[in-house]
Amino acid sequence: MMKAAPNTVVKITYELRTEPNGAIKDAADKESPFSFLVGHNNVLEKFEANINGLIAGNQFSFILSPEDGYGEYDNQAVIELDKNVFAVNGQTQDDMLFVGNVVPLQDQHGNPFQGRIVAINNDKVTVDLNHPFAGKTLYFSGSVIEVREANPVEIEHGHVHEHGDHSHH
């Protein structure tokens, strides 16, 4: 049996909770499992460390602190933007401006990122740029479905190509 190690592709099912017996916040099941290329920074470092060495059929359960997950919650990452930032061709996109919506943004270098709208007033929109799991302890449990050698193209590109998918992004 092949073990999860750098340059292998690991296919898993998992459930993620932010409290020991809390609601499931994210999951991948047997119908749509999660695959990743080990050793290429595609998942959290400590997540990968907990999967390393496992083989198909192994169960796993581990806890990541906020430091090992998505970092502490940063109050400085909650920002106010002018409503006109969300205008397209001079038209405010009111259908996307609602509390809880995740909106696409760009930094000053044009790099895309996302923010979650937390408040709206007359001409300002307050956006939280923290990862949704920032400041949260992450409780992962699941099982390894498959471990296989990555093919040379996957290793070169640094990510998994499932089902003959060779799109470049």
C-alpha cells in the first residue's frame, strides 16, 4: 500500500467542525471526495502533516489551532469601502450588496481576493477580509480513500488533475 508522501495524490473524505461536536462547517463525501497533491502547499501545512504516512482505508481525526489553521481573527482586516467600489459601468450592483454576501475584490496590484459584507449604510460597505475560519479551532475527521503516485504533469503544475482535466489556471 502506498503511503501519503510528497508527490503522491491523496483522496479523502472529511468533515470539518469548529466545535468538538458542533455542526459540520465543511465536508467532502465519497461522491465528491477531496484530492490534493502532497508537498505542494495546496492545503494547510499542519493538515498535510496529519495525513502524511496514511494509507487507503486509514481513518483520521485531528485538531488544528487557529495558528495552524487560518490564523487569528484580525480586527484590522475589517474595512470600510465606498459603495462606488462595487459599481460596474457606473451602476451600483445592489443585488450583490447584502450582509453575509462574499464579494470578489482586488488589491492595488490587481490580485483577486474575497471579503464578506458585514454592514451596509448610506454610502459605505463594511467588508470582513478574514478567512471565514480565522480565529477558529478546526476539528477534522475523515478517511483516506486512495493514495497514488502523482503523474509528472501534476508534479510540474503543482496540483491534481482529476478525470483527465488539463485546464490551466
